Amino acid sequence: MIILLHGGGALGISQKISQIKKDFDTLSVVEISGKNSSFANARSEYLTPQLFSEKRLVILEDFSDLEFELLEDREDLTLVLKFSKLLPSNSKILKEALSKKIQILLFEEAGETPIFPFLDKLGEKNPKALEEFERNHDEWGGQYIFSMMFYLLRRMLISSKKAPAFIVQRLERQKRNFSILEIKNLYKFMLENDFKIKSGLIDEKLALTLVVNKFLN
């Protein structure tokens, strides 16, 4: 599993990392800073076999020279890519993470990504989601919004017991607005439009607008 955390919300990022660490033995956690090491040296270090660890957590902080094709997506290895500043939507790192369908979490100063209100309105079938979509599309671009809508559907299908209680309760309320069949059909519809976008068969913003309307209808 690979997770990318970024933004100025140091508290939110720290809490997320602490939550992830709970699933690992202390000896199986490796933290490496890009200020003191190159990605090549860090990769060599974290790939060194460990005698007593069946699964490992590796936290790479502020590596500007990341090579995504060399990141291992394995069941026994969890990679957290931590960036203490907001990655702009046109950054090479964010674009590559999106293309690899890596889970991306953005933390602002208050610890919450500004796209969550949009996702909440989608889950509530609130027509104001269209207004939020316009605002977020201008700020973050289509691919990031697409990835977060996929994230919402996955959370509806697979509830996380480790999530804070208020998030679980909010998801349960939203799930009541959709049948399992509706969620699966939405997921299929999104995959079809994602393919059309990448094949140049449809304008990206038009496809996203169709998806948002599909949520609301």
C-alpha cells in the first residue's frame, strides 16, 4: 500500500501517521527524511531485509526526487509519502501519484481537506454539490476530484472501523441514500468515463459533470 500525505496541516498529518503506526511493531517502522538522504539511498536502506519483521511501515518525508516507478506496492510493505507543504495541482509528484491511483490525503491548517464539503454534499445528494464541484475543479483539476469521488465510493462500500466515530456516523448516513447496486453502478459509470477521458473520447469536465449528476439523480 502507498499513501501520500501533503499540506500545511502538521497536526492532521501527525495524527494520521500515528493512526497508521498502531498497526505496526515499533521495530518495523522506518522514517527517512529527504533533507538528509537521496531517494536512491533511502530506497536502498528500507529495502534491506529485516530479520524479525513480517510487515513494514516506511515513511518518506519531503523527497523531491521520488521515482514512482521504483516504489514497491507490496502487501508486506506500507509506504507513506509525507510532504509538509501543499503540493500544487500541477506538481509532477501529485500528477504521478494520481496516474498510479495512489491514495492521496490533503491536510490544511485545520487538518481537513477542502474537498470534503463537496464529497459530503455528493453523499447527501445535495444539489449544491454542483457549485462545490465548479469551485474545486477550478482549484484542483479533474483528476484529483475523480480520485476523491472514487475514494468516497470505496468508503461507502468498505467502512473503516479505525476511522473517527463522527466520520463513521457521517458515512452511515450517506450510505442510506444509496443502495449497494447504485454504488456499484456509479463505480462502473466512473470507470467508463475515466477510460473515455484518457482515450480522448470526452472532455474531462463534461465527464465529471455527468458523474456528479449521476450521484445526485
